[in-house]
Amino acid sequence: MTTGRTYGWVKKYDASGEDALRDGRGRAKAPEELTEVDQQKLAMKKLEHENERLRQLERIQSVIVGRKRSG
């Protein structure tokens, strides 16, 4: 560990306390932490995911109906 890194951690701790030293990488933000634009992007992703799921369901149903008609 370098002296510079240790100094950086001490500086963060002095400025913001123990929470400043927590590793927040990969952590999902709570809804109240998102900007309006980020909330809209998240809602759009959810809708796109739901649309894809419905398309897959529709394809499965059409295969099942096709089997019933031919069988």
C-alpha cells in the first residue's frame, strides 16, 4: 500500500467520516437517489424488458396453437 493511498483514505475519512470509505461500486441507487432523467431511463428499460417478455410469450403461444391445429 502506498503512502499516497493511505493519505487519500485519511483525507476522505476526515472530510466525510466512515461512510466515505465504503466501496459503492456496483451498488444500485435507491429510487430517491436517481435524477428524473435516470428514473425515465429505468422506466424505459423496464418497459422494453416487459415487451420482449410478451413477444416471447406470444411466440410460444403461436407454436402451441399451431401444434393443436396440426395434431
